[in-house]
Amino acid sequence: MTDQPSPQDETPLRVAVIGSGPAGVYAADALTRQRRVPVRVDIVDRLPTPYGLVRYGVAPDHTKIKGVARTLRRVLEHPHVRFVGGVEFGTDLTRADLARSHHAVVYATGASVDRRMGVAGEDLPGSVAATDFVNWYCGHPDNTWNDFSLDAEEVAVVGAGNVALDVVRVLAKTADELRHTDVPEAVLEVFAASRVRRIHLLARRGPLQAKFTAPELRDLLDLPGADIVVRPEQVDIDLTEIGADRPGLRDVSRAARTNLRLLREQAERAPEGRPRRVELHFWSRPVEILGEDRVRGLRVERTRLTPEGHLEGTGEHEVLDVGMVLRSVGYAGVPLEGVPFDSGARTVPHEEGRVLDAGGAPVPGNYVAGWIKRGASGVIGTNKSDAAGTVRALLEDAPGLRDAVPEPVALERVLDDRGLRHSDYEGWLRIDTAEADQAADLERGERVKFRDWEAYRRILGQG
């Protein structure tokens, strides 16, 4: 009998993962947990810091969710996983480059840009994407500390998802309430000078159609320094009529019922005169941002659902006296150089994670995971099962992938050939330590983020 080679005797399957957010790291985790095929994973990110949305998208006061980073960290410390930071796919590295050094590539770049509202005045100063605001208070190095001044007393946030609620909650907090978080010191100073006192949250549909989750809603309703105002007539919904043929009352989920209960309870509470006020406006959509040199107001139209369940305006308008509008109406993926892209869905077309070309055929060795695969939906944990599905498809293809690239070159050689400097996991640990040291110096929580590329380069010794 001939001895069969063990997996350890096989040439490792080399996989490049583009993006070090939850989707990318969970893909690496799924690859290294299995024992059927030996693997080596390079996680490539344009930033020298890993964790993607967990680091730069989760609100700074959500310390429990940020704890996900501890799980992701264990994956990055796996002996068969390597973090390669400061390298941008499409600019520094191409598909052709990675085809030399890896058997397969998993694109896990997320959905990094905001969707627009498509209303007049949207480009006025003071009208900004919630994406940019979140990046700013989360210390993303692409932003500068003076991007926001918070000098308007009234602000409108458009959207009914968790990000919109995060933005409202952060705006309604004081600098002292944010002091224990990891926001950069310069950002904390802006919050200390904030003039924001009244915040309007606008949702085009009703409370049963809102996308935010109950935990996010509870966090908003529990704010100690803000009155949360819910209009009783907007939450006066008879759920016993669910079986009736009424738009908006079909297949109401348990989560939606919980949200409605919480909102009803809040509607019964009278405002207490707290320093800040948050008003929830359901069935309201922006139709025009007013102003000439900057935002001076927001024209809003009341909405309703047609018998067919479509949204329509009622012709009733009101003007909110706001000096800033933050849109949070969804995220969208951006095309990747040389990778097929569906411009309508703003995702990479795929079948079970296998990237498809324009003719619907799989592109050998190319896979996708996370928001760039399925769109901006789900919570952080959703990416785990999503990535596992992609990895299953990749492992099924492993024999053919090895045959296509019998002798991959080292990634270092590819980087050297292109003259690329990069950072590694040890570099990230130096940044991590420096942030903890800065927090200790400022007597602020566990860490305080640096806010610019210059600080990262200094810590990494890159001049």
C-alpha cells in the first residue's frame, strides 16, 4: 500500500485577503481553522492599523462591540497569518501581482462610501455624509481634525439605521461623557466646544420599518443629558391588525415589535428640560436643503405608504431650522481595479463567493466576502458566516488553484519589485502601545487614537 501524503506534506495554499476588517479577518480565521488544506494567509490593508469597521466605524462609546477586536487579534497572531499594512490594492498591488504570489485572492474591502439623498442643496457646506463624520470622530487618518466645527445649534440626521442612531447619540453627548473613549484629543476638544443642542432624526418610513436594532435604540433612549421626544401619534399603531391588508403591517418582525414598544414607552414620558433634545421624525423625508453659502435649513415632506406598499409624499411640508445635515442613508461599495463590479448593486458579482465575470463565469482564484459581496447589511457577526461560506467554495477549488500557480513567488519579492514600503503586525503593536501610552498621559480610558498619517509614520519609523 502506498502511503498518502498528509496535509502537512502538501504545498501550502497561499491566499491573499484584501481588507483587514471583520470580513477579511473572519475569512483568514475560517481558512486557518480547517485542517483539510494547509494554508498561508496574507491580510493586505492600505492602513497600518487592522480591524476596519470595528476600529473606524463603531461608535467610540460602544466599548462592548469594540471588544470584537480582541477576537480578531487572535486571528492576526496565528502563525500562518501575516498582516501587511500600508499597501493599497489597485494602486500599489494589482491582480497580476497577486497572481504571481498567491493561489487565491479574497476581496473583503467593505462598502466605504455613502449613498446620496439626491435633493437640492446637498452639496452645500454643512451638508455631509455620516460616513465622513464617523471617520472623523473615530480618528481615521484620511480626515483632518478641523473637518467639523459643530457650531450649529440644530442638526438633522437623515436615516433610520444603527449608524444614524450612533451619530445622534454621539452628537447628544458632552465631551466629559466621551472622555473615557478613544476619540482623538483634537476631536474631544471640538465636542467640548459644541453648540449642538437640538438634533432631529428623520426616517422616511415608520417605526416598524426602521432598520435600527433594539440595543441601539435603548442606548439612545438612556442618554442622561438629552430629552428624547417621540410623537405619540407616530407610534400609535394597532398590531392586532397585522393580518389585515394594510401596507406596513405585513410580516412585522419581533425586533420591530420591540422597537415599537420602546418608542411607545418613550412617547409617554414628558421632556425634563435636559441640556439637549433629540426629536424623532418618522414618515419624514428631506426634499431640499436650504441656504446659499451654507446650510440654513431643511425642507421636509410628510410621507405615507400607498395601498401597494410604496412610499409617497403627502404634499405637507415643514422647514427645520438646522445648520447642519448629516445623511446616513446607506453605504455603497466601490469598484476594485481589474475586478468585475455590479454598478447597480454596488457589489462584486459572485456565486457562493466565487467572483463572476461579465458573462457569469467564475474568475479563477478570485473570491469575495463581506459588504462588497452582499451589500451593506447585517451586523459585525454576520460577516463570520458570510466569510465561512466563501472559504468553503475556495477550499473546494483548492486543487485547481494549486495547479494554476504551481510555484508562487514570495509576496516580499513582489513588494520589492514595485518598490513598496509596508508595515507589519509588529508595527501595529507599536501603534497600539503608543495609543495606550497616550491615554495614560492624558488620563483618558484605555487608549486615545492618533488622528493622522504623520503620527503613524513617526511611530513606525518611516519618517
